[in-house]
Amino acid sequence: MNKLDHIQAETAAFHHAPFNEETFRGDYSFHNSAKGIKRFPYPFEQDHYMYSVNIEPHQPGKPGAITEHAFDIDEHYVAECEDKRMTLEQDAGRYAALPHMMDAQWDFLELTMESLARDYPQYFSLLKDGERWTWHNSVLGISDSFIFGDASTLPMEPFEYMGRQTQGDFVLLDQREGTLFADAGFITSQADWSLAFDIGMSWHEWHGPVPQVDKMGIMDRALKFLMSLQQGKPVRRLNWTMTVNPRLDTSPEHYPEWGPDRLTVTAENAGQKAHLRVELQAMFRLPRSNAILFSIRCYLLSLEDMATQPKWIKRFHRVIRDLHPDLLEYKGIKVYHEPLLQWLAPHDDGAVLSEGAQLD
Amino acid sequence: MQAGYWIRSKPIYGGLQWQHKAQAHVIIASGEGGRAVLRLLQQQLPPQAIKVLYLPEAQADHSHALRHMLQDVLGLDLASALSRHDTAAALWLALDEVLTASRMGTRIYAAGDEAFLWQVAAQAALHGVLNADIMREQAASLARAVYCVHCKTISHHVNTNIATCSGCQRQLLVRDHFSRRLGAYMGLMIDAEEPGNVPDILEIYP
């Protein structure tokens, strides 16, 4: 008890922490600070985009970069956790775990608690007394003591418990029969795929709807790579799509709510309405279960904010202009492609841009 | 169908063929699937025990032909080779009993409409049988079971590219994305972006 009081006193000083007051629905008051724009994971290294197995080690990046820590906690933390809570309240099926995944659930809890407490000691703390662990999240005001390995001592299943307190979506992949199965998920900010439908699917079934990749053998190579992923050597890649309005919950379940937004994009409002949505996908081998954690952390950037960085907006114009028709369809851009290009074109003077995604 | 590319979760079915490395053979069929079983029985018979579980349907009852084939032509003991059931519940109970008693190396064959094939898979999974270890033949109808991603209801016997959800009444585009666990294709509201803009409804899964 003394230890905990001490921690609480220590963390109380951070209650005015720099988290945005904002929403990802309704009035869509989501916004990026100038710092948030600069650290945005801009994914385009060249003027043309096609899939590749762009996997690299998930090593700590520079201080302040989104890759500085295993799990990035940023200015959107509080609003995103609140959005998760609302989505789960509307549709409990966004969290699902098949019964054989309990070891992987504890692996997930351990990895996230240890990472957050180590990397953000001003917000989170973890005390271990044998199997009795005490977790303290001073940002969300959560404090719980529980027995590691005994789910009945937590208010909910361990995967859901930490899924609610960590930004991003999470899938736990079970490795068997020469492939990976999506056997548990916490999915509240997905780019149009359904956990309730896809749970239990094998790697190739789950990625079935992704166009253009099959003939390139990308999924086979990515699977082979992931099957041999080693503990302590996580990897990452970036993926992207576009979203109209800064909405995290672009699920097929709620498609009737957000689908019509695509028709509201005009050459005048595209700068505020259209957002580049980048996923930082990181993959970790888990020690007890031998499962793989697939984390999908979503970053949103309005085109107006992107235009503060000339290299980014010029290149984006070229990427969107020349994107393969199958990808335009798959990413849902086709219906507003024209007004989008009308907004982008004046930002692009055709100048030759340097290779790589970094800002000049 | 989705134009331009093929969705890899869409199961592809062939015709039933004996798996000769086996301890025993369990064949389960409904309705028109009985004809697929008769075709299988025309192939050179394996030496191991054969058991056929059959659920006839009003429009497709091959019980007589199966009985003649197994008993009169192949000379098998009908009591052990054929069990015919009048209800689906009785069929699943019988399958459970057979799988409980069966050993490693029992081959499983399923023939019927698509929803039936994946019901067999779900039942067999309770006994540790993997999807990959079941042979399947989609007999007769191409009708689809469609899972509404919005209200989570499954509509059965869908013959068209767009179907009305039996739960929420939305008009659903029937995609090729298939869940083996649910035994159903994904249905996604077709006119969400522009309410009322529904393309022609075409019978393409007769």
C-alpha cells in the first residue's frame, strides 16, 4: 500500500499532461499539433506506390519519433481510449478471443504493461510482488492489483483490459498447421475489415480481399517471414489508406454511418475532409504462447496539415493521381478521386523530389 | 464476384475422390449430395470400412439408389454401411457418435450445399478434425449463406448478387469473402454511400 501511495503521489504531477481534447466522431474535433504533423509517419518514399514487403526491425527510433518506443503514446491518447470505449459499448464484438488464446492474452498484458511502464514512467507504473502485480495508469485514473495468470482477478479478460489502455488495434495470431490464424482481436479503428467475420481465419483467408498482392507473392513471403519471427526481435511496416473525416471507427459494421461521407468531398473541402490514414504495424513474437502480436497503430493527417510540408503534399498528389485502379477501389477513394485531385493539383508544381519520406 | 481480382477466402470445391491412405471412410451427405456419393461409389472401392450418413431432402432423395448401390451392387452390409436420417438434428447426432468412435486415419467426405459442407466442418472440429482433412463436393445448388456485417444475421439460400438481409432488411452486396467458421459470405450494405442506389439484382448463384 505504501508503495502505491508513493507512485500515486509521484504521478499526480502529470495530470495536466499534454493530451488533446478532441473527438473522432460527431463534431470531429480531432487535430494534430505542429509537433504531431512533423512526427507523422509519411509512408511514400517515391512518387509512385505499389505494395512491397516493406518490413524492417522495430528498433527504437530517434527521441520524439513515433518509433522511439515499442508502443507509441501521443497527444491523442485520452481521446482515442475514449473512442475505443464508445465503440465497444455500441458493439461488443469488436473484441473477441477464441478460448485457446488465454496464454497469448497474458503475453499481451505483460508486453504492454512492461513497455508502457518502462517508456512512459510519468504516466504508467507496474509493481510486481511475485505473481501479484499492481498496475497504475495515472492518465486514465486506473489502478488494479491482480494475480498474473488468473483472469478472475481482473475486471475483464487481460487482452481487453490492456487493449483499452493502449493506442491502436491488436490481433493475436496463433501459429499452427504451417500458417497463422487470427484467433483473437481488439479492433476499434480498423480500415474496413471485420473482426467478427474474420476471427479464426488463416493468414491467406484473412488477407483474401486485398487486391493485386496475390500475383506478386507478397502474402506468401510475408507469411514465411512472420512464421520465423523471433522473440525479442519485433518488426514493423507502414500501411496506408484514406479516410473521409478523422474517424477511427471505419468498420464495415458501421459503414452505413460513414460510407455516405465519401460523397461529401468536394474540390473546396477536401483539405479538411480527406485524411491520409497511416498504420504503423508492428509484430512481436510472444514468449509463453508462441503467438504473434500484430499491432496496428493508426495515424491521421488532414491534407491541409500535410500541405504545411511541400514535399509531402506534392508527392501525395502524384501517388493518388497514378494509383492502380484496383487500389483506388479497395481503398475506397474511387468515388471522390476527382475532387481530391482537383484539390491536390494546385499544390504540386511538378518539382523533382528527393528520394525517401524524410522532410528536406 | 468482385471484378478485377479473386478473393482467396472463397473456397474452391472439387469432386469427391477416395483417399486411399486411410483406416476407415465416413461419408456425410444431404439431398443432392447423395448423387455425389453415388459417383464416389463408382470409383474403385477402398478396402477399408465405409460408412455413409445421409439426409434426404424433399426435392432430392437418393436413398433408394444409395441402398441399391451399397447393398446389391457392392455387397456391403447395409446396417453398417448406410445410416439414413429424417432430420438434420438426427444426422448431426449420428455424425458425433461416428466421430467419437472413430480412430486416427478416418477420412471424412462431405457432399451437399455449401452451408451443409461447413456445418460438417464445424461438427468435425469438435472432434479435432482439421478443415484440410475433409474432402468436399458442392452438390447442385450454388446458393450462398450470407452474413450481414451490420446486424450479424445469416440469411440462407441466397441465389442473387444482392440480397435483402433477413435480419435488418438492408440490401446487401454478396461478397466473395468467406468465413469457414461462420460458413457464410460477407454481406455489405450496397447503397450505404447513396441510399436507394441499388444496381440490378441478378440470379448468379442458382
